[in-house]
Amino acid sequence: MPKELYIATNNGDMGGGEMMLMALARQARSLGYAVTIVGPAQPNQLIEAAADEGFRRIALPATNRVQYMASLRAWHARHKDKLLWCNGLVPAVATGGRKNRIVHLHQLPQGLNAKLLPFARRKALTTLVPSRFVQESVPGSEIFSNWVAGVHADQPEVRKNTEPLRIGYLGRLTTSKGIVTLCEAFEQLRSGARAYSLVIGGEPVFASEEDTAEVNRALETVAEHTERLGWTTPEELLSRVDMLVVPSIAVESFGLVVAEAMSARIPVIVSDAGALPEVLDLPERVFPAGNAQALAERIASLGTQIDDHAEQLQENISASFWRWQEHFSPEAARENVRAILERFL
């Protein structure tokens, strides 16, 4: 009989953490483990996604977070002999103080969540975090990097230096993600002789009216030189750009879009927010978060390398690709998942 692994979700809706949950479940199943996904009956996006991929499911009676946590704790009291992978702080808190659990954090706990963390980790087998940046704030945790599938970006074999350099952005259109800083940097770049354009993928979700208004004002200033894709895939956006900018202001616990660009051999510029520099590991492509002038300088410098087909640029692109392959690819994840499960199952 295959060994059993139970994975409890943080949310019933599908978000970044839930996408990683499904990726984890696939890896564990490919290694021969019998995987069961535990989540609330409502919202049911995760449970339905698990059903679509043929995973065993446990839909706990709940329609909100409090009900889900209570139902999960009650369920776990009857199944303490099963290894439970707590995919996020919510299931970790719900089962806090109990053994035979793996606590997997995707975000750096802050505020009230940070105060709940000691209870969530109590008696857990281990606490997994996505980056060294998070590990420094969670003593005793171990790094378990996120991963992304390789992205194939179709690029023209020859591009003319007279064409605008295409700057890409992929993510939520909120001030915390730095889109306003990018627009301000773009305005500075327009005063130079080199032509640039913006290609933007994303929508203003999880944003207040005031935040959305500020983002819209910034986007209006560059609208004439911007292509808006709305929600799109990494393949679609990265096939349309010469570089990607990840200008977050809020601290990032990882940087999935950075890893996707690395896999697609697209050069990336990142802010120094949280773990972004750690994922990219190219100090010359990092700028201080919120500093539009510094970002404009990084873009201009990278643009010159692209125009000149600089050998250093090609070396950096190759190094980034192999860094993704070694640390953030599905193949690397498979070995990391194998190592964790063999320790505890």
C-alpha cells in the first residue's frame, strides 16, 4: 500500500498558495504517495480543482475561515496518525500544538499572524519557508523553494535597434506591486533618445478604490506607449517583451514571476523588496524599491546591453536559466519533495 499524505489548504479559493498546493500534490503523487487534499466545502474552487485531477478529497463542512479551522481541528483530532502537510498558516494554526504535521509557510507572517506563528509551529515536525529572507525571520525553519514550470517565450531571431525596447510587467496592478514606480521610471526614460514601450499583464484585484485610482492615474500617463493584455499567461507576456521588471514595494517572500522569466531566458530587473534579489541573484539588476530614477537607470543599462548583444548579457541569461533549473524547476522540486517525505513518512 502506498504511504498516505494529507495536504490541508489555506483557502478554498484558488490563489498562489493553492496553486503551489496542487503542484506539491502532483509531485507527491508522481513519487508514489497516496495524496488526499483537505479543504472547506465552500468556497470549493480548490476541491473542484483536486477532483478534476483525480485526487482524493475531504471537503469539510465550512463556508468561512473560522468554520473551516474548527472543522479541520475536529477532523485532525480523529486522524492524528496521518501526516498532515499544512499548506499555509491557517491550517497550521487550526492544528497547532499537535504532532505529525509539516508547517509550510508561503508568506512571511506579519502583525497578528506573527503572534500566532509560535502556536502554529508547536510540536510540528518542521517548518518550511520559500526563501532565506523568510527563514531569517522564522528561526529554526528550513528553506523549501517554490518552483515553476519552464516557460517558452517565442522571440524574434533578429530585432532592430530602431524598434522600441519592450518592458514587461506581470502581476496585480496595485501600488504595493510597484506599478506606479514603473510608470514614473518610464516617463523618465522617454526624455532620452532611445524608444521604449510597456507591455502590462494583470488587473487591479485586491485593491481599494483609492489604490486603484492612483494606479489608473499612473497608467494614463504612459497609455500612449502601453499595450494592456489584462489577465494573461507568462508565455503570452514574455513572448512580447525584451525584459521583465518586477518593481514590488511590499516585501516578497519569493518571486514566482522572476523564476518564470529566468526559465524563459528573459532578462529581469527586480526591486530589493524581500526575497526578489535572492531569487534572481544578479546584484546589478536590483534597484531600491520605490526609487523610479534608479529603476530608469537599470532599464537603460540593460537596454544598452540588449541593443549591443553584449556577451555579458548572454552569460547572465544563461546563468539565470541554469539557476532556475537547479533550484526552482519541477525537477528540483521533485527531489526536494522526495527528501522531505522520506524523512517523515
